[in-house]
Amino acid sequence: MFPRVPDQHKEGKPLVPNGLGVIYVLFTTVYLFSLYFLGIVKPVSGVSAPLTLAVCILFGGFMGLLDDWMDLKWRYKAFMPLIAALPLMFLAQEYPLRTTIMLPFDGMIDFGSAYYFILIPLIVMIVTNTVNMLGGLNGLESVCPAVVLIGLLGISELSGQPYTFMIIPVLFWLILSIFNVRGKIFVGNSGSFAIGMTIASFAIAADVKSGLLISILPYVFNSVLILLTIFFVRKKAVVSFDEKKLVSDHRRSLITLITYKRPLTERQVVAIISLIVALFTVLAVIIEIF
């Protein structure tokens, strides 16, 4: 049912089914649509959070499928998530959600109307693309987003705006993560874009933007490093594999920075990056508590 692609970082490069993230998209959208139609989660001011999230995640999966089929250029992928920002802009105004964001050193800043029309599109665009850019290793595209989502769920509980219905999609994603870490499946672009859209749309709907800002800092750092090297050095980040360990001779991404002249196994690299993401997510939770 799914196309098989070689696992470039495994001995013998075995063929692994790719694009299993579409299962997450289908399961999550059907689940969220069901919550809306069955009236389990009541709308606020005529706007349903589950329905809005379902639309956003569905578009994220569609965007990933387009990328798999057509190999979209980055100039298109960068701005396509802006379409999914439209339902979130409407939800944020109708609930209404806070237009303030806690920034380090500057404190609480109120963006007013600019939050709806500028900040929300930027959040969706940046989060979706940065999550997609940190991948290429078994477990990296699945474990790290799961860590961020779990942290944001915890922050929403602490802030008194529980979104407990999102626990089910997170658990389903964790099941896919187990198979992904073991090298049995790849979630593909459909999965990475969908989970990136999940993080962005959930953070906006649950009003946990400050926690999101801190949690995704490793993602942002990775994307900035990649883009700077592409713009100024005109080279891409590449990691070498000797059938046992990964190593790089440059520092053009978070992966190559960690493996720079330091041979590590694929699981060691994934564990280190996951730990970095977890530390920033825990920091976000701590800041929300105090």
C-alpha cells in the first residue's frame, strides 16, 4: 500500500514503507470531526476547536502529500501553511484568545490586532516548516514533536484551559513513533507537516503560545543554521554513514553540528536531539508554572 524507500542510515539500506504519517492524518481528522458532530466538545461562540484543528491537520497532511508527489520547492512550502492559518485567525477572534505573548527579557507584550493577522500566520508558517526541516533519522521526525506536544498539553492543563481530547491523537502518534524509531516505517512529509501543523494549531487554540516559543527553539536554531549555510555557503547539510556510525565534516544543521568529527550511531544522535528538545520543553513548563 505504501511505497518503499531505502533506509540510508541502516546497514544494507533495507527498504522501509514511507508516508505512514497519512494514517495519523486520517485517524486524527476523523476523531476530531467525530467530537464536533457528536457534540462531545461544545463550540464556543459558534466556533469548534476540534473542527478547526481537524481542518488544519488535514491541510498539513495534504501539503505533505503534495511535497512527496511533486517535490515542492522551499519557496512554495514556506508559504503554503499560511492557508491553514485562516481558520485559526477566525477561532482566535471568536473565542477570544489573549493577544499577549510572554517574551524573554521583555515580559508580556500585547500585539493587539496584529496578533490575529500577523502573529498567527507567522506561528503557523514557522512551526510547520521548522518541524519538517528537522528530520532524516529514524525517530527524529516523530519523537521530538511528540515531546513538544506532551509539554504543551501539560501547559494547557496548568493554565486552566485543558484540551484533554488531544491526548488521543498524541497517543496514536506515539504508537507510530515506536515503529519509526525501530526503523519499521517512515512518517514521510505527510506526517512531518501534519504533526508540525498539529503543534502550531494546538498552541494557538489552547493559548499556550509562550510555551511554544520556548519549546521550538531547537527547531528554529536548526532551520536558521540550514538556511544561513544555503544562502551564504550555497551548500546543504550532509552527514556521512559508514554502515555503523554517522559523522560530518561541517556544521550546517543540528545533526551535523552534533556529529561534527564525532562519530555517533543513529539512535545516539536522535537521543541527543530529543533530549535537547525535552530540556527546552521542560523549561517552557517551568516558566509557565512560575
